Amino acid sequence: MWALLAGCYVYVSLYRLKTGVLAEELARGFAVTATTMGTLHAVFFVVYAPLQPVAGVLADRYGPRFTVSGGALVMHVGALLFAVASSLPVAFAGRLLMGLGASVVFIAVLRFCANWFRPDEFATMSGLTIAVSGLGGIAATYPLALAVEAVGWRTSVASLGVVGLVIAVAALRFVRNSPDKPDELGVPAVTSTASFAEARDNLRDVVGSSRTWLLAGVYFVATGVNITVFGLWGVPYLVQVYGLSVPDAAAVTLLGSAGLAVGPPAVGRLSDHLGARVPLMVASAAGFTASYGVVAVAGDPPLGVVAACFFVAGFLIGGYSLGLTVMKESYAAGASGTAMGTVNSAGFVGAAVFPAAVGVLLDAYWTGETVAGARVYTLAGYRAGFAVVTAAGVVSLVLTLFLYARET
């Protein structure tokens, strides 16, 4: 059952990151600037972010089965619309639907984990779930680039949508919200939230906590920065600064997604073993900031260094992900989806803000030159972009230190 839900979540990551590989194709096809491209990428998150608390409420009220499968169906209809878009407004509508459907999937899968796994397994399972997004990120880089070269971006995206619809229907058919005999599994008995009034009270308690706001700031940075680099501007940076082909550049950014695939389960398992959450978050924020700082300072370091920095940044998302475990452990089981969804929403506000902001910055450094219809930006522009994400990393580090002081 977890595998079916995780299969739906693979697509969330794939869809939200695929713009990086498609960037030059979309720029040529729709004749857009970096600012417009950043906005097209970000519109997914404009709808995704504010619906995270709603996703938590739906998961608490109706359970993971209907929440995930329903969201996945909407998401894949959006992908099919995007694939056939003949104009920019239709492409925006398709991407908006993808974000709408995707918005409810992750938190509902975590609610499934809270229902079916013991408390001392949750950080591990949440890490494995986040690792699935790394697999989606990997698929959105080199494999997608090869598919686009072979059959074109429209056929590639449409094929993904059709397969995704099949997985969504299978999840609806086979997933169950919670075990019939939780005591036999050593998990707490969980019932759905009794009413929307109770869900409203849960949300009010969550929003009123300073812990929530500290973690929200951390997630705003971590998710926003990585999605900006791996999902949009990492590939053009490597193509224009290092002269790589799009598939080769995608292979380098793939390492960031590979780090995301192995880091969260490893850090989650370590956290469950040590019984420590926040100290690992502080250490991860420090390493995350340093990895992007290397690229910002050097501008065009050896390609192997860039690849290593991308991998480390992806891996250390595992430390940031412990914030969801902190939220889950801070509230009653019936409110866990609401608690995690509220904090997770901030990450995708960052994912909406950072890509567009970096796009505006790059446009300021546009050389006036285009290659095959795509704008060319300067090394100074990309250094400025990485400086912004490094500064944001410093902010996340400060916030984790405040959280450590609060919790100890």
C-alpha cells in the first residue's frame, strides 16, 4: 500500500522539477523570458503551498486513500493539458492543475505512515517517503532529457500522465487508511477527525505555536532553494557556463536528486536510532549552506565540485525533513496531518518565490544574445543567483539554532 501511494508521490516531484529539462524547449516554443519561465515553473507552487494545511485537514478527515488518489487524478489531468497546450495560458492552466492535485499527496502519505508504522519508525518512513521524491527528481533529469530528445517533450509528458492515472486508480482500489487491529502492529489507534470544527481548532493550535513558525522559515528556504536549483536554473547554468548539452547537464543535477533519494532515509534512521531531531537539523543546515556557498564564491568551480555540492545539498534535505517529525510528535495523532501540512506549506511558498526571484535577477544580467531561441545569461548573473540561495541557507541555519534553543 505504501508503494502505491509512494508511486503517486514520485510524480509530484517529477512534475514540479521537470521544467529544468524542458526550459529551453519551452522558451523556444512559447518565446518567453527568464522571468516568465520562472513564473511558469512557480505557478505549480503558488497553488501547492497554500493548500498544504488543507491537505492535512483532508488527510485527517478522509484518510490517505481518497486524498492521495483524488489528488493524483487531478494532477495527471493537468499534465495531459500541459502536454497539448498550444498557447502559454493553456500551459499555465495545466501546470496550475498539476500543482492543485499534487498539493494533497505528500502529507496524506505521511499520514498513512503515522497510521501504519510505530512512532519509533516514523522518521525512517518519512525519510523513505521523501527519498521517493528524489527518485522523481532523478526521473526528471537525465531520463526525461533522453525521452524528450527521442520523442519530444509533449509525447513524454503525455505518456507520464497516462501511466500516472493507472497508478492513481490502483491506489484507490487497494490502499486502506489504517489497520483493523492496530495493537497487533504496535501502532496507536487512529480515527478520522470528527468534524471540520475540530480540524479548525487543530489548525488554530498549530498556527499559534512559535515552533511552527520557526520550522516554516526553515522549510521556506530548504525546499525553495533546492527546487529552484534542481528544478529550474541548475540545468541552464551548466549548459551556459560549462557548455554541456541538456542531457549532460541534467545528469549533473541528477546527483542532487540522488542525494535526496539517499539522505532523508539515512538521516531519518539515524534520528530514530539516536532519538535526536533538532541537533541533526542544525548540522544539516550548516552543510547545506556551505555547499551552495562554494558555487556562489567560485562561480565556475571544476564540474566535479559542482556535482559534489549538488549531491550534498540534496542529501542534507534529510536533516531538514526531521522538522516534519518534530511537528508530528508535538500534536495528537488525529492532528498530525494538519501539523505537518502547515509547516510543509512554507516550503512551497519558497518554491514559488525563489525561482521567479532568480529569474528576475538573471534577466538583469542578460547579454542580449539568444541561442536557438533561448536567452543567454552571464556567469556573474548565475553567481548572483547562487549568492541569493546561500544567503537564504544562512537564514535557515539561524532559525534551526533558535529552534534548538527553544527545544533544549
